[in-house]
Amino acid sequence: MNTTQLEMSHLANTSVPAQRQILKVEDLTVSFDGFRAVDNLNLTVDRNELRVIIGPNGAGKTTLLDMICGKTKPTAGRVLFNDIELTRMSEHEIVRAGVGRKFQTPSVYEDLSVLENFEISLPGMHGLFQSLTFRRTAQVRERIEEIADQVFLKDQLNRRACQLSHGQKQWLEIGMLLMQEPELLLLDEPVAGMSPREREQTGDLLSRIATGKSVVVIEHDMDFVKRIAHKVTVLHQGKLLSEGSASEVQSDRRVIDVYLGH
């Protein structure tokens, strides 16, 4: 290998690594009629991290997700996703950038089959023209079956969504998000209303997802939090109260006083 080849090889091996942090929330604030629902909040989420956000009702948890996904515009501060500022973008632009959001109540197309729900979630499938020109290719079918298997619904593809259990509808909506291939998933209480067995399966599912994506979960069930969380953020009155492992925040006297003790 000559000198030039050695230099090129060295440059290739010392190229700038991918940034570790996928999400940065900087000095984020939002006020509603003078009330600060989120107050000068700062936090970061790493790539392939499963972050859980906890806190009492009114702590600002859902409002934070609303600002990340563009549903609510902040009064001050900014949200950076892959160094792109989201606070200036519309909701659909944020989705296209790679952020997927699941709300507390499952939002699926009840009268469509599970298969059709997955199809309608494919990137670029929004609009009448896209729907009319859609063709169910072998590649599309393979992708749907892969996601359906991942969310425990491979045997339910031909059932209408209205026939699914509450837990299965939660899984369907997570699968619909995965069809869009986001880099960051925002999930608001994904195990609410699930049976103990479904909670266990969902914990396994989220852990698998977080091996290739970043996941932010709002949750109240501390047993579930301890099982899945890489890191826990505790919010109180719109501010960051505590952060660390599940055991660290559980032993934090401030967290016990304002949240866990109740």
C-alpha cells in the first residue's frame, strides 16, 4: 500500500462518528394562560436508548411529547432531533424527519383489517391518489408480515381492528408507527389497560425496538418502568426533578415526596 492509500485509509478510519444524542431539549418552556406547563426544561436522549418519563399528573409529561412532535408550539426554547430544529416544523414534517408518536388512546382504523391498517401506514400512503394507485406487492406483504410478527399480530392480519382486544390495538398502533420506519418513537402510556401478560410482552417488544431506535415512554407503572428503562426522567411542575436509573430515582427523597409516596 503506497503513502496516498495509507493516508486515505487513515482518514476513513478516523471519520467523525455518528452523534451519540438523537434528541436534545433545550430551555423548553410553554405557557397556557400564564401557567407554565413545561418550565425551562433541558434533557437529552441517546441513540438506541429506552427513556421513561414519570411524574405526577400535571407534571408536563404529555405536553413535552406534544412539543417534540409539533402538536404544541413552545413559548421558548427548542427541540433538536438529529440536529434539526423541530420547533419550526409542522407535525407531518416532523413525522417525515423520523419521529413517530403514539397517544394514550389507541388510534386505529376500526373498520379496516389489521393488514389494511398496516398498509395505510406505509410512508407516502397519505392522500387519495396514493390510495388509488397502491399495489400490494410481495415486498409490501413481506414488510407487513415482518412488523405484524414483531407486534404479536401475524395471526390477526385478516381480522378487523374493532375485533382486537385493547392490548392488541395498542400493539397495532405501535406496529403502524414502525411501518413508517422512525428513528425516534414517543409512546404515551403504551401498557394502559393491558393484562399482566400483555404488559410483559409489550416490555419485551419495546426492549427489542430500542436495539435499533430510540424510544421515549411515559408510564406510571413503576414495576414496568424498572423492567424496561435504560434511564428514567422525573418531571414535577414542568421541571426536571430527578434523572438516573430506576433504582436511583426510586430512592431519591424528592421523588418519593412528590410522586412515589402518593
